[in-house]
Amino acid sequence: MAWTGKTGDQPSQRGFMKGRSCLTNLISFYDKVNHLVDEGNAVDVVYLDFSKAFDTISHRIILEKLAARGLDSHMLHDVKSCLDSQAQGVVVNPIGGWSQVVFPRALY
């Protein structure tokens, strides 16, 4: 895993690209699943909720393990910023808003 600083590295990327969004991602996924089913293929979908994972493990351990797995310093910085309760938001055609993302600091 490495952060390149470029958008559009992957043809399947949906976010932060002109004409693509969460909705086009959902449509693309739905279309692919329907296509596979129409061809007689079995399709399994797994939804994972990691929201509670950060309530049970030290953030320091998360960062150490990511570094040990080779995550570069740019990505580690981004993950650390997220874990340090940074705000994030999206603004589209001057409409949007900010939401605070909070992870428990007591685990640090």
C-alpha cells in the first residue's frame, strides 16, 4: 500500500472524480451483481462494520501494525489524523457540511 497523492489512480475509483460519486459507485456495484447473476454465477456480498473496532484497540498499536506492514509515512499521517479526532466533510456545488469524526482518545 502506498499513497501516490494522485486522484484517479484506479479506474474503479469513484470518489473525488468528476462525474463519479457514491451513487455511481452503488449503481456500478448493482449492475455488476445483476450481470453476474444473469450469467448464472453465485454472488456473495459481505458488509463489514468497523465502527466498534476502534473502541477496543489502542490507536498506537494500530499505527505500529500499519507501519510494520509497510504503510508509507503519508498514509500513516492520514490515519493518525483520523484517529486524533480530526473533522472531515464534503462540499458539493456549495452545498455540504462538516461532521466531526471522533475516536476515543483514552485508548492512546
